[in-house]
Amino acid sequence: MIALLSSPPSVLTDAQLSELSGSTPASFQGIPPLLRHQELNVQLSVEPAFEGYVGGSGTLFVTEDSVSFFSSETSTGLAIPYPHITLHAISRAPITTTGTGGGPCIYCQVDESEGGDDSEAAHDEDGYAISREVIIVPADPSSLDKIFEMLSTCAALHPPPSSAMDGGGAFGGLDPDSMVYADADGNLVGPGMDATAGDDEAESSAAGRVRSDFVGQTRPSPY
């Protein structure tokens, strides 16, 4: 869930990771997520407003678990886990919003229902989980590419459940009757070859259809 912060998030720096790697910790529980990028002098706005979040100028923390922001000016911040980020992009053109002075930014769409149970998510009058826009405006526009790169890298660590998994079974959702394989002589055999025998309309082989099952199941963006 998206969390309101009253203090800076706990993070693990590269130096701390190197120190941990030199010995075996007594417990791996409670180790904070690795910090991949930290940006000072950032403004972050949320629309519709997130209850309790005030905004202000603060620090952006891009960790392997979430994107977090905390402002010491207002003693508030947000932690947004990657499964809730359905889109992120760089906008070179300034986007002026409440809470930011405008400028080149990272634009995000955040869906509180993504990534699991939405029972605690804010809902609109029709009962749907609210989708929010998050605008991240760094004081230094040249940092946008680095922020975007690290955000993309970390988000890729949290892919959505594969559509193939939804099919269940040992074949990951593929129809066993459509499968083909190569025998010892390199010839294509299997039930999929029989399924297409005599089908004049099917110009592609069964092997092509099975391959398209794998190639075609491109996962949507993790956000």
C-alpha cells in the first residue's frame, strides 16, 4: 500500500551493503531496501490529493522496493511501492500543479488497487480505486534521466504476474494439444502437428503458433 511518511525512509546505502557483505548478519529481517538514487531539492505533488500529505521541497529516495519522498519542511512524505506505479515518463515540458512550481519532471500514474488487495485503497463514489497523478520536479533538470533510469531499473524487479501463470497447470497456460518438439533426427513432431494437418487456411505451422504463444505473451509494463 501507498504509505504516508512522518520521517525519512530507512534505506541501505552501497557502503552499508559492502559492510554487510563482508560478514553474515545475525538476521536478514529488518534490512532496509537498497538505495539506488537519492535526489535533493525535489518537489512532489499528488492529484487527487493524498490525505495527510502536505508536500513541500524535500528529498527523493529511489530504492529497490519503492519510490519515497520526504520533506523536512512539512515533516510529511510518501512511499509508493512499484506495483502501484502503472506508468512513468519524463516530461521535458513543464507541468504546473498544486504543490510544485512547474518545470521538467517525472510524471507517474499511480493506481492504489494494483499489486494486490485494494480493500484499504481510497475509492471514488462509484467504488473504484482512485488513480492518482504524481509529479516529481527536481531543482536540477539534468537529473531527470538518472531518476528515470533508476526508477525503471527498480520497477523491473517487480513484474506483474505473468498471464501464462493465470492459465495454471504444468504448461503455464499453453494448450498441450498444440505443442510440437524436435525428435532425435530434427523433425518436428507432436500433437500440434496433427492438429494442423489438412488445415488449408492455416499457412503458419504449429511450431509458429507455439512460438507466438511465447513471443506474444509480452508482459505489460510493470507500472
